[in-house]
Amino acid sequence: MASRAPRSIRIAALVLAGCGPAPAEPCTLCALTDANNYSWSGALEVQQWQLQAGADVQLSWPQLTHDLYGGALDPAEDVERVALLAMPQLSPAEVTEGLASDKLLASDAALIVFCEPDGTRCPLSDFELFGSDLDVEAYFVEDTGTWVAALLTADDTIASVGFLLPEADSLLTEVEFTDDTSTLTVAVDLESLTPVLVPADQSFVVDWSGLTHDGLGNDLSIDTIDRLLVGRLDGSPDSLEAEVYDLDNTADPVWTLDVSGSSADLGALVGETAFGGIDGEGSWVLALYCTACLNPAPRFATLLASP
Amino acid sequence: MTFTAAKLRLPPLSCPGTFRHSRVPVILLLLAGCQPASDGPVVDADCPVDQDLFASLAPRLAPVETVVVAAWETTEAVEARVLYVDTNDPDSTLSTPWSTSGTAGLINLLGLRPNRTIELQIEARGAGDATDSERRCSPSATLPTGSLPSALPETVVTTFDEGRDVLGWHTVAVIRSDDSLATIVDAEGQFVWATEVASPVFRATLSVDGTAMLSNQPADLWTGTGTLWRTPLGEGDVTRIDVVGSHTDFVELPDGTLATLGWTNRLYADDTRNLLGDTIIEVSPDGTQTIVWDIFDHFVPSLSGQYAPSPAAVGDEQPQLEEWSHVNSISYDAASDDYLVTGSFNHSVMRIDRGTGDMVWTLTDGGGATDWQVNSEERELELPHSAQLIDDHTVLAFSRGPVGSEADPAACAWVTELALDDSTGAANPLLHYSSNDCVTVPFLGEARRIDGGNTTITWSPAGRISQIDADLSVVFQVDLDLGAAFGFGEWSADLYRSDDL
């Protein structure tokens, strides 16, 4: 455990060194602010295919083994739906940017249809909307913008995403999604945030009503926050960059809580044990999630430090 | 004037009881949105507090936690209303309509934002005291509103032309891939009421009596059961009415009768052709269900070609069920007691006499048997999906356009207003509007004329509601995040119906 001590010291040092206006006293009623929040940025790369316009294009993914955020998946079991969206006003680059930053609106899509896969494949002709067959192939013609096919898991996490471009001259009618079809490179900044100073070995209350922006840089609607996580990471805070999408599994111990409103008593956290506050081991993180949002990255994540 | 809560028999703290007698620090109470009872009336400082009149005042949250249920008792019969204010906006005191005279009352405070602190008072006056000359008020009480379902998508107001928009409320269905919600959106594009109902629901609308949200879950098979849901805005039980074949749309009549589109079929060509058609089914307040209109009684299908297989078919139904009339919206005109429905089979608006079930007229834009023929160089009615009778000779309609056809696979949807000219039999366009960014609407879609002359447009699958003025300028627009859609809805100037309090 000797290796962990310097990390705690480092967090404290960040506070003492003046990385943001650190509170002098630990809080038991902790008002979270934008200064406490991490920042997230992502670079998304998406493969695109020129496909025969009007064709009953076959989508398949038998070799897909990881989702967009690095989680392992079974291609036959874990891809529960495929969403197909036509975005007539947006280029592939604009869709990529919108997906990464979570800024796409429903009105950006002229058409959204869904397919429940037969194994690991969905032809365009199987896509429908609430039981209505919309003859998707008839829509899939040139000059209808960027078509986005998103493979979704049970909780609507994007397993993979690809761009389909209808071209009259193309003869291609099949595409196969692999782990290389879409890649997301994430950069997380935890060094610029002001850690939240809390007492050791004691639960506390957090209030996030004062947050105005999420870690992605977007305006934050408080009402979308519906899950809270507190956990300890063995690695340094830097390791959160790799683990930001998987804190449930990488933090140990970890506690979670379904939340509504804008505050929560962490005494209500659910984990293998009751939450009794943080200790001096490892790096402690508190994250707030919007589970209905497209990007599953925490809307808020901060480090907890004790004196 | 000073008073104590005990003397008034009011709770010392108008917050959930877990805090009431605990030693929770005041700052925690404030964080939770709770405040001790005030030392004086702060909602309306000019209204004299009568501590002897109000025997009790116990505000509480309804199941939808943005609704504050204000219930009170008085020591004498009075008319009363609730004065209330969101403490985030302390300069905007609101009031409910007056209640009828009595010694007890209950009013649901509607239109409140989630997670806000609401301060309220009951204002009383003698029966018939229209001048409010002897008004008296209760002490103030405070209550935090709760949260709305986390399944709600975020809204983004993309246009807000203050002064040109007509302020009001949209009750509207929100449809996601796995769940649906009946919601109310305020004039600033924020959700103020929402509840998850069965999925999908296509229309959400306030009940005529103003006490409930009505919504519909369509049948997925033509012999299946659709459901009309009634969810109290405040407290009470959710009720349901199952209607075989109920699909797509419904409307409530002033007497509480519900009229829903229904499905029926008819066999043709020596029983080798099986065509799906539509009905109107009325559900009276006592639950009686009556088919008041059957399209097969008024139109003879052309059998020259095959219609598309219907997704509402039951299994491998033989002969194959063909999607023929595809009636997809219904509205009601109280002045004439007529229904308006839209049909895809002839790109028409059909006006139906409710009392007899007879056709009053048919308006089409494509030739064929019709009473009114559109007179325009532009296409004005194509796959219409809503129609509203503005007056006896003016129709507002929403058209999805030729979506999905090879001719125009990404057609913009549009709204058209047509004036019916008795002398020529022509329907002349008064208005034709499509969005500058060409919104495609392959599913639902609706336009409604609202108070003040503006028009609201619900571009359903695009997750957008627009309000345009007479100059066709967008004066208000709200968009949903990607992944959610609007269904059908309704615009209301006021959430309160004064005659039901």
C-alpha cells in the first residue's frame, strides 16, 4: 500500500497548491460547482461506406467484440437493436462531432427506424418504426445526406456506429461492422478541477443544483441527472481517463445510487457495505450520470479528498 | 401582524415530515428546498392574514411531483384561490381560479418546474364578492417540488421571439424507443409535468374537465386492443379503457365522450381481397362503445391494384390484409358537432356529421370523387396527418408529403390552410408553410391554430414543436435531443379550467 500514499498526498497537494479555490474545511453539506467538475473531450472516428442506392443493404457484425467505449460484448447476444438515422443536413464530419459531443437534436434526423437483429444481421428491409414498415430502401437514395447505423446494447449504449452513403454508381450492398469500424479516443482532464474536500470516514451530503455545465462542455439540465457513483480507484487520478466509462467495474469499493432532484445524502449509497466516507487510500471519485443521454460518460466527475 | 404556526394549527414546516422534528441543520433544510413557515404573508403582502379563518392548510406533492396539492379548511364558507410563487422567480406571483364557496377546498397547482421551492397562500373572499373588498389570506406555506421522470429527453429552445409568440402550454406525447411519456411543456420549452404510460402513446392531451391527462396506446394488430388512459394531473387512480382496434388518434368531446379511430376490414372480389379500413368508435362517459362511422359505408375501394400489406395483420392472415384507407387523425368541431379525419387512400380531409355518421364533405388534392378540390399549383394535401376546422369554410391541415417515394424520398412536410369557396367548389390556399431546414415527417405530425392567430406545428418524429405567426415567421421553437420524438399534442392557453374547482 506504500505506493498509494503519494497519490493521496498528491491530491492534497493539488488542493494546497491552489488548483482552484479549495475550501479550507471539509464539507458535510457539499455544494458541487463547475470548478469541481472534470472535463471530457472525445475524438470519434467512423468508417463510411458508399452503398448502392435503393438496395436492401445488409448490415452485419459477427466479429464485433467491443463496444464503442471499450466494453467487451457478444455480437450475437449484446446487440439488441440497430438504429438507422438519415441526417440530410449534416456531413459525416458534423455527425461525428455531434455524436462525440452529445449535441445532436432529434430534428437533425429526417428518419429514425429500428431493427431487431436476426442473429448478427439486419437488412434495411427489416427496419421499422413502431410496427410500421416504412420501406426504408425507398428513402435510401442519393442526396439524402448522411445515414448513420448505430448498433445498440440493451441500455442503448452504442456498440458501434458507421456511416452509410447511398450512391447510384455503387454496387456494394453489404457492410460488416468490426471493432475498427468506429473508435473513440477520449481525453479526460482531472488536473484542472478543484477536488471536493470532505471529512474522512464520514458520510456527507452533496448538492449539485449549482452546476451549470457538464464535463462535456454542454449546458447541464439538472433534471437529467439520475445516477450517482462513489468509488475508489487503485490507480492515480490519471487512470480515470481510461476508466471513465467503466467506473462501476474499475472502482473498488464502489457505491451507486439512483437519484432525482439535485441533492443526495451519500448515506443512502448502495454497495457491498454501507458507505462510511472516504479513507486515505487510492483516489476517490464521485460521478453523476445521465443514463438517458447518448454519451454514457459522467456528466460530472470529481475527486474527493480528505484532510 | 405576527403569528405562530401552532396558533394557526399549521404545520411548523411545510416540508416532508422526515425533517419536521429532526435536528437537521437549517442549511440542510435549505439545501432540500424546505423553509420554516414564514413570519408573515410573503406571497401577497397586501392581503391581510386571518389566522382564525383557516383551520388547516396542508400542501403536499402529487404523484407527479411538480404538482402541489393545496388543500385547506376554513371556519366559514368562502370562495378561495391559491396565490403562489416560485421562489426562483419571486416577482411573478401566480393565482389559480376561484373555487366555489365552501369550508374546504383542494386545488392542484400546475405548471411548476421540478426541484423548485413554491411558496403559497390561500386567498379567501365571501361568496359573490367579486370586488375582493374583504379578501383575507392564510399564512404562507412552502413546499419544494420534486423531480420528473429521468427518461425525459432534454429540450433545447432554438427560437424564442418574445412578444410575438403566444404564451401557453403544450401537452404532448414524448416517444422514445422503449418508453413513452405524457408531458406538459411550458412556454419556455421546459417540461413541467410528465408521467410514463404504456408504450408507445401517440397523443397526450388535457381532459376537457382539466383534471387529467388523456393518452392513447394504439393496438398493434387490427383485432387487438388499444387503450385510452386517464391519468389524474393531481391525485387519484389511473384508469384505462380498452377498445378493440383503437389506433393512432382520439379526441375528447365536451361531454367527456372519447372518440377514437378504430380498425375494421371488408372482403371483396369473392372474398379474395381483404382490405383494412377505419371506423370512429365513441366511448361514452358510462363506458358504452359505439361505432358511429365506418369508411366502407361511404367509399368503395378501387380494386384495380394491390394495396401494401398491412403491418396490423394478424399472423399469416389469408387473404392477406391490405392497408387501404389508412385514416390517421381525428379532430372535433364543437360548433357543428362534426368530426374531421384525414385519410391517406385519397389524400383527403373528410368531414363527418357526428349525429348521423354521414359524410358532410370530402376535400382532396388529387382528383377523384370529392366535394372540394384544391386549387393550387403546389401540392397542398398529400398524406395529410391532421386537420382542424378553423371556421365553417376554412381548414388547417398538416401533410407529411410524398415521403418514401422514389420521386421525392426526403420530402419536406408542410402545413396548409385552405379556404372553401362555395361558388366554385375550390379549396384555395391561404397559407403554405414548410420549415426552412426541410423537416421530414414520416410518422404523425400535426398543426393547430391557437388563440391569437398563431399556429403550432408538431413535427413529431423530428422532436420539434414550432409556433409560427401570420407572417410565417417562427416565433417559438423547441427541439428534443436525438433519440426522442413527439407524438400528437395540444396547445392550451391555460392549464386551469375554472369551472371545475
